[in-house]
Amino acid sequence: MAFSVLCFLFLLWNCPAFVVSVNEEGLALLTFKGSLKDLPEGCLTNWNSSDENPCLWLGVTCKEEKVVSLSLPNRQLFGILPADLGKLSALSHLNLGNNKLFGNLPSDLFDAKELKSLILSGNSLSGPVPQIGKLSHLRTLDLSQNSFNGSIPSSIVQCKRLKILLLNKNSFYGPLPDEFGTSLSNLQRLDLSFNRISGSIPGDMGNLLNLKATLDMSHNFFNGPIPASLGKLPQTTYIDLCYNNLSGPIPQIGTLLNVGPTAFIGNPFLCGPPLKIQCSSGAKDPNSQSLIPKLPVNSEENSTINAKHRHLGVVITIVAGIMVGICFIGFLFSYSYKKVYACKGSKRIGGCSFEENSLVRRDIFCFAKDVLETLSESMEPYNFVRFDMRSDFNVDQLLTASAFLLGKSGLGILYKVVLEDGLTLAVRRLGEGGSQRFKEFQTEVEAIGKIKHPNMVTLLAYCWSVEEKLLIYEYVPNGDLASAIHGKAGMVFFTPLSWPLRLRIMKGIAKGLTHLHEFSPKKYVHGNLKPSNILLGQNMEPQISDLGLCRLANIAGESQTFQLEQIAAETPPQNLPHEMSAMNSPAVTLGSQYRAPEASNGRKPSQKWDVYSFGMIMLEMISGKLPLIQVGSLEMGIVQWFHLSIEERKPFIDVLDPFLAHDLDMQEEIVAALKVALSCVHKSPERRPSMRYVCDSLDKLA
């Protein structure tokens, strides 16, 4: 008997397979693996209990043999979250987004007090969120697109370092916690949309002075008035309060003055600009402030003061008229001077004349309302055609609206026009000729007007008269892709695009081009695609602009030539329906780099030109570099630079945009996108994929 026991002990000592050698943190991770069901093939196969520690496991990052990051997004993981993950005492980054996790969020998970980033979006987690206040280092909390319910935990106000809070698309209810805006003043992004949150909007929300993108509180049950304190938020913040139960006048103060009507729709008891609903005489904004303090007067002085005010109003009107007249005369003089000396100060390129100094500064030199009003003299008779019946406006409204000059080039003058009802448009005024080519212009512009796609800038209407041609677009608020990638001169705040957002933009551009190539009336070729021609909408969705613009400018200018390949090679960035880029934007001199190699051979425009341009844009978004790269004393194109980097076997981090360093856990996805980009920029057009194939390839990525 004693001999048998000794043999068993000997075997146990010499067979390590019987002993789990992984450390405690590895055991916690194996508990997580054990809670998952039907793991996808090849997923977590290197998570082995026989390893000394988990630091080489997929998705795991360690520091001093302590797990500091667990990142497994988009892995189709199906199961529950075990409480044992809270035993990872050094865990600072947990990303399990876009999986199939379900069940409750265990309160023990928050025992990992070093957490700085907790991303669980896009799962099926439910139940209330436990008190979270012990996570004092938390900077990013993304619980969006789940089924959480209950109230937002009151202890969240203790997470004073929070910069990103995304709770949208859940079922949270009840009011916001007390001191929400005061305690979370470091927030840069806040999305509470599509919940059931009720109560009034706290006045301390105006303390969120670090917001850089959107304050989205839409599709909830907020009630009561809009606090005037929201007007203190940064001008770059887009406020969305639509579809709530808010009431009363919209405060006319600060940032709220720049918000369009779509931010307030779905609140039937709101009134005042920018909505069309007029406030009753008794519905005064209790939070509004007058620019001129109201002086106390007695009843006997009222008539005298009113008379003085009337005289003062007349004087102000006369002075304002004189100033407007000076602006108008100055504009006419400048315009006439440039017309007379056009041969000295402009170039003739492919039928389009581009002035050497066509771009104006962003701080526009004159309020342009009266300039637009002068068009009325040359707009009779005219043909005005609207393509989008949802937008209700006419020529008279355009000519009397508030308008700002955004820029001028050989493709016309561009205005930002704000109608009385708050609708914002981009109006491009083309040339003064082309009086004999109306049918040609009409055919071209109406074909473009039929193109309706979320990733194409919408042409809403056009107006034709003998001396004036106007194109009216929807206004796109967030600038262009070139500025979003690289920033621009004078930009105070620059928030780099994350990889998921870059990928979403790539997909949107691909979808827009696929629609253009295969479903548009003429199966168009854009021919001049580049980041400065891709505008970013309210939610950073990409919209392709400038389709057919030079062709229309040629007709309006009575030019008989149209050389698309020259335009693609030499056109400076056009004045797009958004705020102008800085004058020293690199796109001014680098636009030709997006052109396909065969475009300079005088061939008929091909859809493969657009494929090449799209590949160039993808390479720029992945690397963060401009199309021309300085390597020592040499200058090479970005395509050549990528191929050289691959030949020299440079580390992947060397070709990646430094701003994407924190997204290295998505390296497989980025590499897959890079392969698509390199196939698009193949030297041979026949070897490039179609945009439909590119679109399908990108859709397979997360």
C-alpha cells in the first residue's frame, strides 16, 4: 500500500500536465474564456493554462507581468461577463465592443480600480449599471447600443476625469444625476440619445466647456425649458435636443444661435427661431439677456424716450445704409478690376479660369447679404427648379436671406445662406455667359439632381437666367476630410480621427462612389476625387461633392472645351459648400497627386480613375501623410513610399499615423484595409478592383 502511494506521488511530481501553471491573472482570464459559448474557429486558441502567464495571449497586453489591457472587439464572442475580470488589479483598458455578450454587468468588475477605458458597446448586456464611482481614473465609458435600464448611476459624478461618455441606444430612465454638468466638466463627448431619460435639462450642463463634438440628448423625455446656460458651450459643439418634451422659447444666446432647426424638431411646445413656430406674446424667454441694459424710467418719461428711440432708429438706419453702400461699391470695384485684368491674374485650364489668388480668408471681408440682393436685377426672367420637395424655399427667399461669402474661384462664387426659418444652404453663383446653352445646362444639372445618396452632397435646386446661374446645395457643417486628417492653420482644437471613425468614413466614400458608378443616371465618373472634395456631415458621415461642377461652369462660361484629365491634375481646391479651408492648405498644390497615372494621356475618363483616387485617400487616412512625402533629400509619392516600406520590411508602426498608435489592437483590421488600398492604386487600371468589390471588402471589416 505504501509503495502504491509513493508511485502516485512520483507520477504527480513528474507530470506537469496535472498542474495548472498559469498565474492568478491568467486564471481570471480563463474564467472569462470558460464563460463563452461556441467560440469562433481559431479564437482564443492560444489561451492555454500551461503558460506561465497570459502576456502572449491574443488581445492581452501586460506590463511587468500584470495584465493592463484586454482588447477583443468584433470577435463574435457569445456569453456572459464573469466577475473574475475585476481581479485584474492593473487592468486599465477593457474593450469587448461589438460582440454578443449578454446578461448583467457584474459589480465586481469595477474592483479593477485602475480602469481608464471601458468599452462594452454593441452587445446585448442588460439590467441596471452598478455604482461606478470607485473608478476614479476612468476617462472613457462606452456602454452604447446595449439594453441597459434603470437610472444612470448617481456615483458616475465621482468619475471626474471622464472625457468620453456614450450611453446612447439603451433604456436608461429617470433624471440625470445631481451635479452632472458640474462634476463631469472634463467631458469632451457626451451622447445620451435614444433612451428614456426624463426631467429637466440641468442648468449646470453649461459647465461642459470642454465638449469638442456633439452634445446629443435627442430622443428622450426631457421636459421644461432649454436652459440658457447651453449657450455657453463651445461654438464647435453641435447641440441635438430633438424629439423630447421641451417647451417654451429657444434661448437666443451664444452657441444656441448657431444651431439649426433640426436640433429642436420633435418638441411640439418649443417656439422661436430657428423654428417656424412663433412664440405667443406672453411666452418670453426668461433666460434671454439684452445686449443693452434696460434703464428704469417712469411713466411720464415714456413718450419722450420712445420719440428719441424712433429718431435714433432713423439715424442708425441711415448710417447702416451708407456702410452697406460702401461695401457694395467696394465689391463692384474689386469685381470689375479682376474682370478687366483677368488675363494678367488668371490661368486658363481645361475651359475653367482660375484666379491665382482665388481663395479668400475665412474671416470674410464683407457681409454678403446685399451682394446677393443685387442679383435680383438680373434674375428676370428665370427658370427655378427644385429637386427636393422637402426643402421649401424660393428665389425671393434666397435673395433676401442672410448670406456670407465663403469663397471665389473660376468655378464661381460660393455663399452660405441662412433663410429666415433657419434653413442653411450653400449657393454657388456660376458664370455670366452660356445664354445659348440652356438645354445643355438643364440636361446636365437635372441628371446630377437625380442623384440621391447619403454619401453624396445633395443638389437641392438650380436657377437659370440669361446672366446668372445658381446651384443650391444642402449645407455640410463639419468641413472637409483633408482638414479632419491633418488639421489646418489657425485651428485651435484638433481632435484626431480614431480608426473606427476612419473606417466608417472609408466605407461611406466607397458606398457613394459605388452608387455613382453603377446607379446614377449616367454612371458618372467623378474624375476629381480628393480629401478636400469630401465633406463631413453632422455625424461625420462623408459626402462627396463637386460632381460635374466644372462641366456646368464650362457651360455657364460659354467654354467649348472640357479636359477632365487636366482639371484633375491642376485644379486647386474648389470652394465647397462648407467653410473654407486655410489658404495654405496642402491640398492647393497636391491635388494632382490623387490623379490616376493614365489620366494624363488624354484618354476617356474611366471609373478606374476614381478607384485610384479612393485608394490614395485610404493610404492618406492610414498613414496620416500627404500624397508627397519627403524622405531625406528626395520627394516621393505615397504609393511609392508604401511599397518601399514593405520591401524594407519596416515595422507596421512606422507607416501608421501616430495618432492611431492607441488603436494597435485593431492592427489586423488596419492591415486588411491597407491591402484594399494598395489594390486600388495598382498602376494598371485593369488590375484595380471595381468600387462595388471595394465596398464589399470594406463591409467585411468591423
